[in-house]
Amino acid sequence: MADVNQGSVLPSETPALDGLNATDSNGTDAVNATVAKFVATPEGTALAYGSLVFMALLPIFFGALRSVSCGKSKVAGENGCDYEYRNSSDMPETITGRDAARFPIIASCTLFGLYLFFKIFSQEYINLLLSMYFFVLGILALSHTMSPFMNRIFPANIPIKQYQLLFTQGSGETKEEMVNYEFDTKDMICLVISTVVGVWYILKKHWIANNLFGLAFALNGVELLHLNNISTGCILLGGLFVYDVFWVFGTNVMVTVAKSFEAPIKLVFPQDLLEKGLGASQFAMLGLGDIVIPGIFIALLLRFDVSLKKNTRTYFHTSFLAYIFGLGLTIWVMHTFKHAQPALLYLVPACIGFPLVVALLKGELTEMFRYEEVSAEDVAAKEGTTQVEKKDK
């Protein structure tokens, strides 16, 4: 789960300083420094925001599709079928109602903590530490994202070798596994490619490398974070709706952290790409929280569609179109009023409201709210296990 939801679409109007401390031919200082604001062209603005919308849709669409097969594998394992996750990181994490209720509080504490860190400590050192942290996470996320594609294109005549990375603690009967990661030749190739992207990101902080990691994080989030039921999804989105509005409109915390945080937790696209090419530097941005949070709800609706055992994907298509509408409305309002917007202010009503109206019209509203991927007994068992683990620690 993401540590913090950077949930705002932010305009890019970074001041460019021209003529500061300029000196004329006689050695006298030219005091009349000028400050000019970058103004994007209509074409550059349209390209930037259109690209952000397109990039946001990719992890939602493919992550939702992958969550279906991931969910089927999970059910097969629970029913005693011959299935086992190779690594625990491949298992979906179920979000319960209690998790959903606590998440906005945890996210708020994390966001404000980051804000204080940026105010008290040097931004350079904080971002260096965070860059190394996300460097490791990004390599793993991108490798996991590439794995299905590698399975399809990997030559059949090349032998596949199995590897295992195992760290244990203690010895004898007290031996305990700390890390047990299994991988093969195809995974090694994915890790090498992902590491190259990671080194590129660390050295250059290039926006393309940032987006590759950001898309991988978002796709993995949509695929592996599973809402327990529709009610849990409404609780989570409703809580983060309030969270997003408060931290964007009520304070400058969200905008400050989003602009100071140099990590691949947001998608960016330059508004001056047409003028400066790949070296462009004036960015519009979209936080990953505005992709993952609605995305896991849309993925839940796709799995609900599958559970109906019909040949239609009504609720998935409805919520997907609702997301496009909500994000487009966000960008339009932001561009009109020239102010950062909490995207969930528009995305949450659209992504929840549209599917509920369709369910009401089709007479499937009760069935929708009865749909549950994890039973109440399993949720209670999970929470009980968590409490026991805390006591043991």
C-alpha cells in the first residue's frame, strides 16, 4: 500500500529567473532582474494532460484484468486446488472495512510527517534517502510488471534455470525464514532491465524513468490490493475524498510535499515537450493515489462482473468511463481556475455514483452490496492473527 496518497493534479507554473546578477561590459551590476513565468502553449498543455490521462488509464485497465486472474488463483488456493504462490509478494492483499477506515488517518499522519521533515531537514538529503528506497522498490515493481510479457516473448529454446534467495535467522528448531524469494532466468532478465531503468532514474531523474517506475507501482497496486466488498470500497474512497479535499484546499501541505518529493510517486509529462524535446522541464503531474485508489475500486467491479457469470462487463466499463469523466473534469477545473485540485473530489463521486446508478436501474444493487470476496470469518481470522503477531513482537 502506498505510504501517502499524493492526490492532486498540479499545474506546472515554475518561475524561470532571467537576468539575475547580470553584469554589463563596464562591470556594473544590472539590478533590474526580471522574473518570468513559463506559459505553456495550448498544444503543449493538451499534449501534457492528454498523455497524463492516457498513462493513468493503462495501470487501471491492465491492473484490473490481472487482478481477476490473481483473484482466481487466490480462490483456487483457498479451495484446496493445486495452486501455490511462488512468493508472498505475488499474493493479493485484502483491504477490510477496518483497514479502509484507518487508512485516511494513517495517510494524513504520513503526509504531515513528510511536510515537517521537508520544513526541518534539508530537502536534498531527504530526497536522496527516498530515492534509494524507491530505487529498490521500483526495480521489484517494474520486474513484476514485465514478468507476464517476458513469459510470452522468451525464446522456448533457451533453458530456464530456477534460483532461490533464502535468508534465515537462528538455527535448528528455532530457525526462521526472513527472506525466501524464488525466481528463474526470465525473472533475472526482468531484474536486469529494471535495474538499468533504476540507475537511469537515480543518475538523471529523467521524467521517462520516473513514469516507468510510477506506472509499475500503480499497476501492481491495482492488481494486488483487493477490496473486500463494495461497502469497503465506499468507505475507503469516501474517507480519502475528505482527506484529499482537506489537505489541498485547507492547507498547503499536499502541494508542498508533492512538489518537494522527488520520488516516482507521481506521473509527470512536460508541457514544453514540443519546444525542448526530451530535455523539457516544465511538468504537469498526477499523483499515483489518484490512479490506485479509484483503480482498486474499478478492479473490484470487474471481479463483480465476472462473478455474475454474464458475457458483459457493464460495471467495469461504467466505472472506467466514469474515471475518464472525473479526471477530465479535474483537469478542466484546474486549468480554468489555475489552482491545484484534489482529484478525488471529482473521481470519487463519479466512480461510485455511476456504477450505483446503473446497478439501481438494472435491479442489481442488493446483489452488488452482497458480493464479497473474503468472508466475515476470514476477515476476523486475519485481524486476530494480526493481533497475535503484535503480542508476540
